[in-house]
Amino acid sequence: MYQPHIETMGRRELEELQFKRLQQTLQTVYEKVPFYRQAFDLKGTQPSDIKSLEDISKLPFTKKSDLRENYPFGLFAVDRKEVVRIHGSSGTKGKPTVVGYTKQDILNWSEMVARAIVTAGGRPGDMFHNAYGYGLFTGGLGLHYGAEQLGMSVVPISGGNTPRQITILEDFAPRGIAGTPSYVLNIAETMESMGKDPRSNSLEYGIFGAEPWSEEMRQTLEEKLALKAMDIYGLSEVMGPGVAIECIEAQDGLHVAEDHFYVEVIDPVTEEPLPRGQLGELVFTSLTKEAFPVIRYRTGDMAFLYEEPCSCGRTHTRMSRIKGRIDDMVIIRGVNVFPSEIEAVILSHPDLTPYYQVHIERIGTLDEITVHAEVSEAFLQQAGGFNLDSDHFRRVKHEIIHELRNTLLITTKVHLCEPQTLPRSEGKAVRVVDKRHLYQSI
């Protein structure tokens, strides 16, 4: 049942609710999940030792490797017969991570997503175009069930088949759309290539996530589609989409569903908790999950927590947009580089399209980074054709190299490409192509 009053609870009341639910969760995992019993014992901590929310730092962390080592059902806290749905990762780096949901988990998740959609500007009765992928990935079904819970008319179109997406958008006239920002941008640019104006649509708000994206990408999406673009956050190990979302009123930080999760930010190296306002790794503890509760799960996502409440009136803690994933971060000559920093530079240049790829190679003993970016059709016409040796192309290349150096604090190479030559996403965009392994000695 959708309960909007929870979003404006006083901090003391909310924290009392969190602590009550935390105590229940700790007792459950200690009694029913052998992995957690062993981890608690090794840490020398018992559930009864946690006397306040601040004591959560006494608990052990859970890492993605723990999920893989207990594949497939070793971390479930209920009998498998009580599990009504299973989601998981793609398993591109080995065994997939597997998570389970009871009926109550699905109800809680649906209510959480319904609340998130309202926060982003949705309302009952909306036509809702869901372009997230369905399947083991939590995005499609997570948004679907939440939208239905809210009372929306859901179009479960999933990802891909872009011409059909455009037809449905034109014919069904949805008020809201959800998908990865890179794919929805692809839809908009495909409309332009078909001679259609993507701004001539019924959309008023978009809910975008499943990949880190920049403020410049937000501006691009809002300008191309004439909507308000909100960032949604979630990951399957914690629950799925709806863990946090931006509000349409402020678009300034993502409101965490604190009645369902306790959030921390830690130094990824020392593992010590960091104060609000300081960038670090997000850590979540679930407070209401039955089938697959997680204790201090290290997400690998870099963000910070806001100190002040939001102007919209909601009282739940806000987290910043994701700066990047530790897994996606590349270290070039001792400097940490996130793809989202490069995206911000590419999208702010008027002569480039929003598409780019980062190629990393090892030249001798040094790592080299090359940013591949497309020039726009308008620039191509102005330059009189594609000629990398012309003054027009030299100017753009110099400007991008200079701006990237100021942003990343390292010098990169830049390769300018013709329009429509870099890959378009139908799901999560592939931003980094790391070729360094090809140079390892055999």
C-alpha cells in the first residue's frame, strides 16, 4: 500500500523505525544464514551488541565476491519454497550474483518504486513507457510492478527495436518514460534521423538509471525530449530500482528509502565511515528484506550523503548522483578516471554528439587513454566535410584535449569520428574498452 507520509517522518521517529527493523534483520541473518553467523562470530559481534544505529560500524561487510562464493542460494534467509522470484546479474565476470524475493519482498519493492515514481512526477492514471530490459535484470520488472502498484497504465516495451519504441511513443502518448539514459538518448536521435522532432511528444518526465550519467547528459535529454529527467538508483543485490530517486521539485540529490535501507559512505581503502558531504563508497544494509537480507553491502558506487534536508519537504537522507563505480574507475598514470568525467566534457562541446568511447592501451610500460568522439552533422557541414587535417578539426581536437586535461589532470589522446559511427546502446552503454590485457606477456 502506497504510504506517502513515510517520506516526511521526523528524523527521530524514522531512526527509531530503522533501528527496530535493523534488530529484527540482524537476528534473522544470524539464526538463518550460516555465512552471516560465521562472519559475525569472526568479527566478535553478536546481534545483541548493536545498541544503536551508530553501532552498525561494528558489523562485518558483505561484498559481491561473497554472493558469488555462496552461489546460488547460500545467502537466502528463508526456505527456497518461500521464494517467489529470482533476479541476478549477467555473470559476465564469472558466476552471476543471485537474489531472491518473497511475496512480501515484492510488495515492499512495488510500494517503494510506486513512491519513487511519484517523487519523480508520476501519478495514478499515467501512461508509462517502460524501456528498461525485462528478465534477470531488475530494472524492467522493478519499474513495472511499481507503476502498476501506483495505478498506471504500463507499456512493457523493454529495450531494443527503436523504430517500434518511436511508434508506441507517438501512438500511446505516455506521460512518463523509464530506461537507461544512453538508450533513451538513442531513441531521441533516431527520431531526428527519421525527420521527426523528438520534442513534439507527450512526455513530461523521465526516470533514468542503471548506468552512471552526468549533469550534462541530463541537460541533453531534457533539451532533446522537452521533459524533466530524474535519476533513479538501485542494484539487484540491495533490492533493485527504487532504493533512491531524485525529486522533480529540486532535482538535487536522490532521496533514499530509509524505511527500507540504512545507508553509509565509507573510505573504500580504509573501510572507515566518512562524514556527510565526503565522497566515498556507498554501503547499504537492508531493513525489511525477507528472502535476501544484506548487511553492510559494499556497492562499489562512489557518492556522498547530503548534510541538509531537501527543499521539497521530504525528510529522508539524500545521496548524490553516482560519480562512478570503483569497477569502472580506471587508473591512468596514478590518476583515478571515471567515464562520467569524460562524458561531462564531451556533452558540453557544441561540435560533438553525445556519443563517445574510451580506449585504454598499454604502450611500452605506460598506459595511454584515447577518447573517441563523434563530430556533429552541423559541424561537418560547417567544416566542408570530414577532414581530420583541416583547421576546423584541429581546433575541436585541441579544445577537447585541453578540457580533458583540466578535468582529469592527465593528457589524453582524442580521435574524432564521423557521425553515426560509434555504437548506440539498447541497454547499458559500453563506455570503456580496456585493451591492456592484450599487452600482457605470455
